[in-house]
Amino acid sequence: AVVSTQSTGINDNRLKIIKSTKREVESFKKQKIDFDEQRRSYQGKDLDDLIFEFQAYMRQEIIEAQKRVSEENGFEFYGPNAANEAGHLANMTNQMRMVLYDIRVEAAKHQSHHGVSEARRCVHCNLIWTKVEGCDGATTCGNRPSAAIDVRDASYGVLGTYSFKRVTGALKIFKTGQRTIRSKMPADKYYGCGKEIFWNQLPVVEIPAEVRESPAVTMEDDIPVLSDEVRGFTGFKRRLKSMLSPLSCGLFLKEKPKKK
């Protein structure tokens, strides 16, 4: 005997959603693989800049994937299906977070060193300072340097910029230029107590571990399973639909007049 089965509309819709989220996750992973292959042609500072640009790109790609899945499957995040729709996005987002975590671990290894090797405490007001110019003798607490100084490696004041595009299913990297980061002098001449101090006579202070070392990378919660961008996008569509529905009820086309 042959048993005939007929899938319900609910199951068909669920399978469609699963396929679309799976496709987005696989595409996300594929972009990471393509990036790992192409990054081999970059070295030094160019590689540092590239990794941070790619990290920002992939974070935004998660938001864009949420939008695509919501659009493709008609998500409204409203009514009885809201929890189910959010659940599908949460599952997809969590899988993408795992990939982004690996990227952030790699980025943490390429952070520019802050350049602070010694800190000393003012004996008058207890504020802690580092010396970026001048001698080890007399100065004043809080005395500003003669010009704006970035204590990091000077080469990191110019950042390379990159764009990422998918061409025939593969990720391609394009260097688009560079931007310069400039430090500004504060408006106030002094921040400390202004009393005379002798740098080489001030007590040395141990640099805190959170400053001395690169920050620990954890599984980030800064990527919501349902971003405000997606909420706003679908919410606008829902409101527009509710506004147009009453108007569409009274619209109809008259029968085309017959030719005589």
C-alpha cells in the first residue's frame, strides 16, 4: 500500500526559514575562510589594519543577515509568531557569533602597544603620570607636553582602509585608501596640582594589568539576536501594511468594456 503524505503550510514555512538561516551561516563561514586565504599576502601594519576592518565588516554582516532572513520570510516580530521568528534569528546569530569570536581573538593579538612603560605618582596630590618628553629633573605636576603626543607607535597614526565585497560567491578584499588619526591638545594647561616635582624622585607605580596587557576577549553580547535596525525595518513594514490594508479593501478594477 502507498501512503500519501501532504506537508502542511506551517512545516513548509519552517523548512524555508531553516534553509535561509543555514545559507546565511554557511556564507558567513565562507567569508572567514576566504579572508584567511587572502590575508597571507598582507604583512605588518597592513595586516593589523586589515584585521580590524574585517572585524567591523563581519559584525555588520550579522545585522545584514538578520535583515535578509526577516525580509525573505516575511518576519514581523508581532503577534503569535513573534517568539518563533526571534528564535530562528537567535539560533543563526549565535552560530555567527562563534565565528566572530575567532576574528576578535585574532584582532586582540594585533593591538598597537600603548607605549607606556613607566608611571610615577605625584607626592603632593597622588595623581599618576607617565613622562612622554623632557628630562628626569624638575617639572610641574600636570605639565602638558609642547605638542600633542600619541604614545603609541607613530606608524599607527595612519590607518589603512579596506572594503570587502562578495564576487561570484567569494569574498574579495580591496584597499580603498588611508585615514590619519590626529591627537589634540587639551584646552587646559594643567590637570594636576601644578606644584613643582622632580620626576626621578617620584615613587614608581606599577602599571595596572588591564593597561599593561591586551584585554581579554569574551563571547560578546554587543550583537543582539534582534537588532534595533531589524526591529525598525520590520516595524515600518508592518505599520505601512496596516495603513494600506483598509484602503485596498475598497479598490477594484471595473470590467474592461467590450468593443462594439
